[in-house]
Amino acid sequence: MARRAPSGTPATAALTAAGVGFSQHVYEHDPSAPSYGLEAVAALGLPAEQMFKTLLVETGAGLAVGVVPVSGMLDLKAMATALGVKRVTMADPTAAERSTGYVVGGISPVGQKRPLPTVVDESAELFDTVYVSGGRRGLDLGLSSTDLVRMTGAVVADIGR
């Protein structure tokens, strides 16, 4: 039996359903790559400041999402402040996968199983197009930062360092 072409991801389905314009960027994922985000930057030839990673944190009252450039790190204190909580810690990868419906290295901020509080680093507003995971390893999506914020219901704050 012939294999069918892979269908879209929940992220591409959510963007399409909302009428949001986006581009898809596919590359061959290397399972031994030490950094999923930097692997995507190198494979796609994009600036690291324009490629954003999706990180989940535990707030004590549940999970939340931080979206920061792959060239930097998530500032946990700034993330807690943006969420209005005392402190956050990085979420357990298994909990992140269970909550979002995506695998680590392919967690998209868009189209998650259930909406989570989301904070997008303010540096996203510097670009006409930002790139985020498309919902699986080896797939990134380009979209406007305005659409990213709107689709995730995010607040924008300085959470990167």
C-alpha cells in the first residue's frame, strides 16, 4: 500500500483555519543535534534572533509558555513577572508533551491541545516575520509577530536574555 503524504500539524491546521498567512520550512532533522533551535537556524539559513523556541514553565498553578529567540535563554524571573506569579521553573518535558500534544523539539506555540498562558519575547516585534516550530521536528513556520501573538493570546514582555 502506498504511503500518503504527511498531513499538516495542529499548528498548520490552526493557522489555516484562522486565515493566517504563513510559510512552511522543512529540513532534515538530525536526532543527534544538541540544540533543536540552532539546528533549524543552520539548516534553514535564518538569523538566530528571528527563530523562536517554545519553552514551557511550571507556575505552581499550571503550565505556561514562553517564546524566546533561539539565540538566547528564557529569563525565569522575567517570565514569572510577566505572568504575575511569584516564580516559575522549567516544566518537565513529559508534562510539556502531554499538555501540548507535541514532542520536545517540535513544540509549537500555535495549535496546542489546550490553550496555556503565553508570553512572547518583545524582540519578536522587531521582525516582519518570525519563525517558530511547526509542530514536529524538522518543520518551522514563518508568520508575522502580530499573528503569533494573536493566535496564542500572548502578552508581549522582555523575557529573553
